[in-house]
Amino acid sequence: MLPNRKFLILEARERIGGTWDIFKYPGIRSDSDLTTYGFPFAPWTKERQIANGSEIADYIQETVKSCRLEDKIRLSHRVLTADWCSREKRWKLTVSENGTEVVIYTEFVLWGSGYYDQWEGLNPIIPGIERFEGIVAHPQFWPEDLDYSSKRVVVIGSGATAITLLPAMSRTAAHVTMLQRSPSYILPIPMVAAEDRILRAYLPKWISSRLVRWKYLLLPRLTMELCRYFPGIIRAGMRRLTKALLPVHIPQDPHFEPKYKMGEQRICLAPDGDFFKCLHTPNASIVTDTIDTVTSTGLELGSGSRLSADIIVTATGLKIQLFGGAHLKVDGQMVNISEKYAWNGTMLQDIPNAAMMIGYTSTAWTLGADIMAQLVIKVMVAMEKRGAKVVTPRLDLGMGVNPAPLLDINATQI
């Protein structure tokens, strides 16, 4: 669509892979089905819809090779500042290349840097954590040599990471306790759906792959709509399902009674119900409480009870960051992005020739990023047809625009 355009991909890290190169904690896996999370131009062909981190990293590498993008990627190139010059009608990117600053000029910038800080995790204030004499690990920076076998582990958190860590670590740890302040909705799903296997067995690949993709496109959307219009029925159904999966010694209330409506936050997935299965073993448990303080040997809780620990895992979320931490300037003036509206969620108000790829938060991130990319391509094609060199979203204050969050999900980190 843009045969006259040249492009370059700047990757801050030394390897391609993003999230799947950064996170190495036990059991790391996708929290979306790979049929919709994968690239539409390079379909995911394996049966398992929930893949582990290394499989996804390999899939990304294979896609880079099949699309012949190796020569277009510059590894260890971190953008520090991006300064738009109206006189020259181009961006000046100051880039750190293996610690040395270089300058790159470009007419248009597409930011595919995600929404979290790759270099620093979210570390909420945990009283007394500095007194703990054991090991404190953050999933984003998992120690490669961490041996948790026969150790007592406390995982702080209730999101997808904590839901993954509990069954993965409880296989070899002496005991793993998931300590949550408030619970999340957890939905068991089959690792390989029977209907997917049937479609692949009896239909040609080009037909079955499209049918499976449409299934995974429609199901999450249908689920969200049902949550929106029938919250009481959906909540009651989740209660019945959860109760049937729990061991008798673990009560549903308070451990599985979220304070929010289903659909207001991302639903945690448990492939083949592994999270619930591990709770039937003596090596895993769940506690719903607040932390009063951390001692040298464990945690004292708000209820007065105590958890002994050799290892504390702070699965407390991600630190939000746009543009990979780069500073944006227009004609030398720093841009405060928190004051800007976003046009269709991708181009920021008053910032020329720049777009960010923000995906969906309630379903596969990639679906939203694909739509944003297609929109930006349409804008660039329109620019070429009109002979335009610059495109800038402008906002007339008389338009009556109401502020709304860019990421449409209710979560502590957001």
C-alpha cells in the first residue's frame, strides 16, 4: 500500500520478543488465545490456544524471518527523545545504540512500544519489605538461578501472573500461598478445544483456520456483551462454576467473590483448570487479607494471622509507560501527554506525524493493534494522494468532547 515508503524498526532490547523476551517467571504463558493474539498474516497453527512464553518468542522470531524483516530491525536501539521540527517537517530521534547516542531523522513515527515500563516494575509500598531476610522476586525480573524447590513461597497478587505462578511453583515448592487483597474472576478453559480439533481434522486448513479464528474473535466479544447486559446472571453462573471446582476446605467467599462486575477487569484464564486443580493439593493455598507488615521471616496480616516465607513474589502489576519512556517534544517544547486527547486511540492531539499502537485490554491486545495499524496506513495513503507532508490531530474546544480513559479497563496499575 505504501511502496514508496522506507521503514526501520528500532528495538530497545538486544533481542526481538518484547514481553516474551522480558518475562521468564515459572509457567509464563499467554492470557489470550493465540489464534487472535497471533499475527493475521502469519496464523498460529498449533492446537494449543494458550501457549507458553518460549513458544510465543519462537513464533515471533519465525514471523520476522518469514517476512524477511531481519535487515529492517536495529537491536539495542532505545529512543531517548523524539523532537518534531515544524520547519523541516520531520522528527529528530535521539537514540541510545549500545550506550552511544546517535541521531535518526524520519518523517513519521509509529510507536509499538506497548504500555508498560520494560526497565522498572510496579512496586507498591509493602510495609517492612526491606526487613525480609529471604528472597524478594518480581516476575518482570525473575532471577535465573532462583531455586524454589522445598521452599515456602508467598505470591502477592491476584492477576494473571499470580494465577499462573501458583500451579507452576507448587509442583516443586514446599508450599505456595497466593495472598490477595481482593479476588479476580478466574475462568477455566480447555487447552485444546474439542470443536477446534474436529474442524482441523475434517476441513481443509485454509477453511478450518478461518473458522477457528472467527470463533475466538466472536466468543470474547459475546462474553463481554453478556457481562454488560446480564451481570447478575453471569455472576451467578461464575459462582456455581467456581464452587464446583474448589476443594471442600476452601470457601468461595471471600476468596472468589470479586468486588467488581465481570468484564470490568480482564478475566484471568486457567488452562485445563490448572489453578483450581493445584488447590486440591497440600502444596497450594489462597489467602484473602491485607498486609500489616513484613517481618524478617514472613508476613503479618491485617487479620492477625501470619504467613511464614522463604521467598516473596510481588506479582503486583506493571508500571504504566507510553512511548518506551522517550521524551516527546514539538519544536523543542516538551509534550505533556497526560493533557492530550487521542484521535481514535492512536494519534495524539497536536503531535504531528506520529501514532501509537495501543491494543485491546479486554481481549487480545494484537487485535486492537492491528486495527490501529490499518488506520494509520489509511492516513498515510491519504497523505500521499493529497501530497500532504504533515498530519496533525487538532481539537476544537467547542466540539464538546468528554474525557475518557485511553485504556478501557479498571485496574490498579492503570
